Amino acid sequence: VRLVESGGGLVQAGGSLRLSCAASGFVYGDNIMGWFRQAPGKEREGVACISPDGMIAYTDSVKGRFTISSDNAENIAYLQMRDLKPEDTGVYYCLSGGLQGQGTQVTVSS
């Protein structure tokens, strides 16, 4: 039972990345799924979450730029990130069903 993130990388400001979080051993559709991030020297911050019935919430700093989605048939969740800014830099984690992935690094250069 685990979550595995992928899709991070280095991108210039204004660029885009799509993070994926693949679940094995449980069903996304039964759990709230969230993306968090942690920048160096900062507290972990909730970025976006999606509930089993499709309710979505974003932290203010990413509204209009990030989109969370979940493909329950494939048991994969996504975080589409557009118009990235240097302050979006950090390690991004997905959490669901009491599990956390290993994280994927996102670095946005100015």
C-alpha cells in the first residue's frame, strides 16, 4: 500500500509541470486526496485537495494556476501547475488514506 509521486523537475518561471501520484493497494475514490509542499526552511503547506465526491479546494496562492484531479479508474491523482513562480519551489507530496508519498522536487527558476 503506497503512493508514488512523479513529474517534478526544473522549470523557468511561467512554465508548467504536471505532477502525478499513483496509488497502489487502496482506492482514491474512497479517500480525500491532497497535495502538500515544503520549501526549504518553511512549514509544510497544503496546496490542493479533492474529496471522494469531487469537492476541491486550493490554497489562495495557487488558485487559478493549479488544477487538482483524480482518475479513480486508474488510481492516479494529478496536480497540473501552470504559470509557475519561484515561490512554488519545494518538495511536493501527495497524501491520501493515511499514506504519504516520497515527494517530488519542483524547482522554479526566475
